[in-house]
Amino acid sequence: CSMIYGSTGATHFDQLAKILTGYEITGAQSSGIFLGILFIASGFLFKITARTPSPSDSISLLTQYMWAPDIYEGSPTPVTAFLSIAPKISIFANISRLFIVGSYGTTLQEIFFFCSIASMILGALAAMAQTKVKRLLAYSSIGHVGTILTGFSCGTIEGIQSLLIGIFIYASMTIAAFAIVLALRQTRVKYIADFGALAKMNPILAITFSITMFSYIGIPPLAGFCSKFYLFFAALSCGAYFLALVGVVTSVISRWAAGRLPRVTKRMFFDTPRTWILYEPMDRDKSLLLAMTSSFITSFFPYPSPLFSVTHQMALSSYL
């Protein structure tokens, strides 16, 4: 922020928008603006567990997002659920206000382009070795943030609209997933394999868990598939063919990495569990929340118009 203020003499969003509209971030005279925006972008992307660029890139590869799995696993489940949703929504809103309204140049598109690709690849590959529920959700969050950043990489109204749709769907899936984890925390369910007896004890919760996880990995016709479809279609529309290709490939990898989920589903519904766990019943509030999010996940594909209209108006307003 100090570098941007030193170069422009302004800190208010409206003033920065007037100064930086049409400003090309190139040359030695604009190095302060470029570094200021780069540092702000790195801070924002670090907080949303995205893979961020750094001069010491080999160190950044291992440290910039690795806080998320440990925090997800070590924090109480309500805190983890809050950290996985609320900061991402607020930071995406701030990124939109700062970089779209203020200065959205080619350099920023390249930053988001790189972060999107790196986050999708690292999130998909790191999820392959996970057996714990919270750590799997953490690496899935990293991959989903990379997918959502595809909207910023486009720099178009269609890209911002697809980004907003992705945020709404990601929040719904995450709320559903953590509602299930919260409902089962008294039984100390820690590993994915611990869900083996869930269908025998609570079949409705087992079906909801399966739907949520299949939506996470983008199985049609669930909402997770629609989110990725809109984002990758926006990337194709703006000519970012390589970004769309990487997104499709990492989605396939995530399906392969989540191959244990169909096995867990088979174990839940068809196999006799080796160990029986007595699952506590869900309270009324969590049941209502889970019913709402699950209904949205399953009904978005046939009825996308309400959310599509809302996000279209929001995307237009960000450019007006």
C-alpha cells in the first residue's frame, strides 16, 4: 500500500480508479505501482490458500499454501468451517474492488493466470495422498480457489460472473461438507474410511455425504460440475485455452485422486463394515442447513436461472 501511495499519492479506491484507468503497468517509472499491487495480490492470495508468485519461487512452492492443511486439521471444526468460507468471500470481494475497479492491466491478468494454474495443479496432486477428511477438504479448497481464479484471469464480465457463480457453489458445498463433519465430530470421525458404517446407521446422511463429495470433484449434473463448466467456458471465451486445458486436466486428476470416495461409497452402502461406529444424530439446525445446501447442489443444474441472473447483475455493477 505504501508503494502505491508513494507512486500515486492516493489510497481511496475511487481516486485510484481515476488515476490508474488505462494506465499501463510497464517501465521503470511504474515499478512502485507494480510492486505494490504485486505485494497486495500476494497477501490476498496467501490468505485464500492460492499458490502465489515469489522471487524465491522454490521456497514459495512449499510454504505459500502449506499452512492450510495443518490449520484445517488442528483447528476446532467450527473454526475450520469459518476459515474455509468467510475469508475467501471477503477477500475475493476486495480483490474485485481493488483490481477491477482500480487497475486491471495485462500484468495482473498474468499474475492471476499463473496463480490459477499453480493452485489447480498443486491442489489436485496433493489431494492424491490424503486419507484424513479435513486435510482432503483443505487441498480441495486450494484446487477450488485456483479454479475460481480463472474468472479473474479472463478480465471480462463473463469471467467475473463465472467467478461469482463458483464462489456461491463452493460456499454451498463447503457448508454441506463441514455440516456433516460437525455432525459427526462427537464420534471422532477423522479418516475418510471412518464413514464406512454411516449408511447402516444414518443412510440419509450417507447419501448427502456422497452427493457433496461427488459435487466437489465435479461429477455432472451436480453444482460442482456447473461451476467448473462456467469458469472454463469463460476462459475459452477470452482465449485462455491453456488455462482451460489445465483446468480440465486437473479436474480429471482430482477425480482420480478422489477415487477412494467411490470405494467409500461402496463400503458405506454395500459392504459390511469391519468396525461399527455409533454416530450421533444431527440436531435440527444442522439438518436444516444441510437440507438447504444439498437441495441447492442437486437443483442448480436444472434451474440455474436465479443464480445466473443475480451474478450477472453483480458482474455488471462491478464495471459500472
